[in-house]
Amino acid sequence: MPSPIPPGHSPEAMPALDEADEPARVPLKIEDWLTVLVMGALALITFANVLARYFTSQSFAWTEEFSVFLMIVLALVGSSAAAARDRHIRIEYFSESGSMARRKTLARFGAVMVALLFTLIGVLSIRLVWDDYRYNETSPGIGIPQWWYSIWLPILSLGMALRAVGLFIRRGRKS
């Protein structure tokens, strides 16, 4: 929902800072298709588990563990798409008011903060993956190596940081 125009500003004087899917060097379709695939996998797993429980009164042991993993992947992929499209949560009263230079500065500041946060998460989670691998941690539900799940946290976090850096660069180029 578009934010109301601040008093004293005409709509022509306040162009939108963000456009629907502005061009990016790495296509945004990557996140879109990953979202579709993860949502499809979640739906299939859940449906199969419901059918199994209905007809056999037993459930698949692996579905809850794998569903939680897929939901975390979905959240990270969705956040990456939001970062690339500059759609992260913000207080629109501050981000959409003021001059275009102020709005651009706030958008670039937000992109830097997202990039720093997810770079930090990515770097720190590498240690988590290493510990899972080194100590042969296994998942509690089905006993597979825990690092099979945790390896995706640094990969997706660093991908999200790169998307935020791309947004920072694109916002700097806009006139």
C-alpha cells in the first residue's frame, strides 16, 4: 500500500524511489524460482504426511525436521528477494518523506545495514557449520549430519548480503 504524500509535497515532485523489479545484474528470478520450489516441496511433504497419517495413523518421522529446514530456507530466500527489491520492513513515514536525496541516503543506509548484518551472520555461521562437521553432530529426528542443514545458513546469508550491496550500488547510480 503506497504511503500518503506528506503535506506540502505534490506527487510529481516525489517520484517513487523503488520500482517494481528494477534491473539487477543477477536476475531476481533466482529467488522467485527458489521460493516456488521450496513452497512446492513444503506443500508436497505436508500433503504426503497428512495422507500417511489419515490412512495409516502413522506419520513420516522426517517430515517435521525437513519442513522446519525448508521454512528457514524460505525465510532467507524471501529476505534476499526483499533486500534486492528494497522491500524490507521500515517506517515509511521516515523513509518516504523528505527530499529525494534524503530518501536515497536512507535507502542506501538501510542497504548497508542489511549487508553488514547478514555478512556478520554468514561469517559467524561458518563456525557453526564447522563445529557441526567437526563434532559429527546429527539431526535429532532422523540422524543425518547436522551440517547438511546448517551449511545453507552462511551461503544464503552471504547471498542476501550481496543482494543488499547490489541495492546500495543501484541506489547510488539512480539520479
